[in-house]
Amino acid sequence: MSLDQAAAEHVGSATRFPSINTGIVNGTDMCWTRAGVHVPPVNNPATLFRGLFVNSPVEVRRIQETRLKHRGSVLDALRDSARALNRTLNTADRNKLEQYLTSVRDVERRLQMSPEWLNRPKPTPEVDEIKDEERMHLDEVALFYDLMALALQTDSTRVATLETGMGFRTSELNLDSYHGISHHGKTEGRIDQLKVVETFLTTKLSDFISKLKDAQIFDNTLIVFGSGMSDASSHSNRDLPVILAGGGWITRDT
């Protein structure tokens, strides 16, 4: 289970979305539920904008309500069948069944939240809607950071992730792929390229922090920024680089 999904369980239905997972292309397989189910990232800023801020038509919400009711009925039947089956299983199979039931409970939890928020108006952001046809000409890393800041500012969610990594392309910087550059083999030219890419990414993080400060929510937010490898060239995960920011921390001299 990943840290963001543990936090999302704690938040529950206090917000419209327990968590928002975003990513460039296919992300980095970073987010996993308690049941070990992968949570794929939303990789289209326009789709994320619509989900956060565009209200569905009445007829669409009615279809969603009907769908939720049917799904609830199916889960009730599965739960009853599982209880009867559990009495006939050995210990190993009971453990497998418990993993399955944990997945069912995850779905139930989401279904219980959905009706509460389905007909509530979504917040109106002070920015123009992002269109699909525009995204190819815009910096998607900056867009996702902007949308996460807006989601936190409007309390649409309290948990948000952004996955870059192997899917992150650097054509706008006239460089090779991030994945390819990271396997630099200590070649000076490729290390220089890697510095350009990582300067780009950390600058976007800095911009995100500035937006949270402008919105006066930085001191109530914890940001974890890092990598799953300290040296991708050798696939080392020792001494991982991690930045913690926000949280209203106070620095004291020692």
C-alpha cells in the first residue's frame, strides 16, 4: 500500500476525491491500494480539469446513480457468497479470500462516497478550462501542478500525486528521453543533460510551492518529492534523494 492511499483512507469522504493521482504518460506504478491494486494516474490535464470542475449534465448524473445502485447490489451478493465459502476453506485459501474481500471493501467504500458528492456542484476555478486540443502545446508538468494546487485550494481533495519518470519526454528541451539520460554511464555530456532535465523538474516543484504559499495553504500541506533511485545508471536505491516541505515546520538553531 502506498503512502498516498493510506492518507486517502484517512480522509475518506471528507472531500469529493479521497485522492487524485496524476502522471506523465503511464506514470511510475507508484500508487497502490491496501489490497495491492494499482491505481493508474490520470495522464490528460483536460480530463482532470473536467473531473474537478465541470459539472455533469442531469441525465448523466441519473445514469451514474443507477449504475451505483446496481454495483452495490452485486457487491452485496458477492459478500454473502464469500461468507458461505469461507467456512469450507483451509487457512491458505482463507487468506486469499481475505485479500479479495479487502478489494471488495475498497470498492464499497468508494461507492458509499459517490452518492454523497454526485449532485453537489463542483467548485468554479479562477482559470479557463483546459481543452484537449491545447494540451499538446502546453507544459503538462506545470499543468498538473497547477491543477493539483487548485484541487487542494478548493478542498476537492487533500491527497494528490504526480508521477513523472520513464514516461517523461524532453523533446521540448531538445534532449533525449529522461529514462535514456538517467542511464548515463557517468558520461559527462549525458550527466549535463540530466542536470537540465532535473533542474526543469525541480523548478516546477518550486513553482508549485509558490502557488500553495499564494493560496495560503502551504503551511497546512506536506510535500514529499523524490525518486525511487539515487543512481539510475547503476539502479541503486541507497540514500534516496527526498525533499520534505510545508507542514508549518519551525526551524530551530541547535
